[in-house]
Amino acid sequence: MQPLVSMAALERSLSRERLAAYRLPGDRDECDGLARYVWNLALAGALLPSMHALEIAFRNEVNRAATRLTANRAYRHDRVASWLDARPSMLLPHEADKVERAKAQLGADPRSQTEGHLIAKLDFGFWVALCREPYADSRAVGPRLWPRALELAFRHRPPGVTTRAQIFHQFDRIRKFRNRVAHHEPIWDRGYVAEHAHVLESLAWMSPKLAEALRHTSPAPATFDAGPAAFRAHAERIVGKGTDVLAIPELSIRPVAADRAKQVR
């Protein structure tokens, strides 16, 4: 069978170093590493439902808490009726710059000059940064979110979670893993199951029912359990060793066990 693309072409486009990160000493041939690469792509895609729910819930809860905590503050806004666009800004320079860039992306259409549109333009890192120490009560000119936002945004957190720092570390861990996914880096060998469970646990601090729904519908656990062997035929087809064009493996969906931390290499 003629290859769809040669391994040399793959290495030229994706880089030899990138593909090498998916190879192991015991591999039978180059297709094992390529199958692991295709599996990694599937793992990234399988995270989307959980990450989607977590990020949107997190930014909405933090913004809702901030709106309430700044409601009695005397401030004017620039273009968008939101504490995010207050003048003078309640934000540190880095976050204030992100708001300005987000406002520029909204364009001139008055219909886009809303808090909802602005929130959607601000990345996950922006909202996690609002959990850092400068956004606590100690900074008088800030929105003074913490510790009061604990009760407003994370009503379902475990009893032992009582500080801003715990919130920051819980969600900054997700930010770091999310960035690995977004930058197309290997995640198959980086605690995938545990990280997915961490996302759902964190979501449950805000919306237990949504987290439970995703435990029953997320494709992430089944995709991980399928392993690279399920994608070997696709790798063979790509480089011309297979016999037919195959469909993506069907993956059953089932809940994540709370104590599960198995990793496959």
C-alpha cells in the first residue's frame, strides 16, 4: 500500500524531536511511536468537554463574585459596563493589559460592548491570576476578592479548603496542564487520568451536578484505556503499512473511578 505520507515527510513537518517523544525502547517499529502520537491527539480531543465546562464555569463564578464584591464601589467604566473595565482599573498592569487587548478584539459594534463578550475574550490564565495574593483584601485599590470570594464562587468546595492560596493552586494546576494540551505537547505520559479527575473534582467545587454529568459522559477515560494499540492501524495506514482506511475506534463512555490513577506507557 502506498503511504499517505512518508515518515521522512512527517519528521520534516512535525520535527524528528517531536515524534521521538512518543517512542519507547521496546517499540516494534516506527509505527508504535506514530500510533502513540495519534493516541495523544485523541486524548487531547477527549479532554475538551471537561475543560470546556471547567473553564467557563470558573470564569463565570469568579466574575460573578467580583461583580458582587465591587457593587458598592464608586467607579466609572470605559467602554464596557463591568468592574473589569473600571477607571481607574482595579487590576494589576498585566491583567489590565489583557482587558485592553480583549476590548480591542470586541471591535466597534455596540452590540459587542457587553460584559459577557468581554469575559469570553479573556483567557483562562487571566482568571486564575485573579486568585493570586494581590487580589486579596490586603490590596486596597484592587477588587478585594479574597477571602470573601471563597463563599461566593466555590460554595461546594471541601471543608478543608479555606484559603485563597488553595484555590490558586487547585486551578493553576489545571492551567498548566491545559497549556500542555493547547501547545500540542505529550500528555499520554503526564498523569492523564489523574489530571482529568482533578478537572472534574475542581468543577464540582462550583457545580457538583455538572461534574457528575461529565463523569458519566466524558470520553477521556475510555480514550486513555484504549491505549496506543487502538491507533496502531491508523499509524500503519498513514505510512503505508496498513490495508484499509479505518474508522476511529469506538470508545465506550463510563465514569471515572475516584481513586483511579493508572498510567500506561
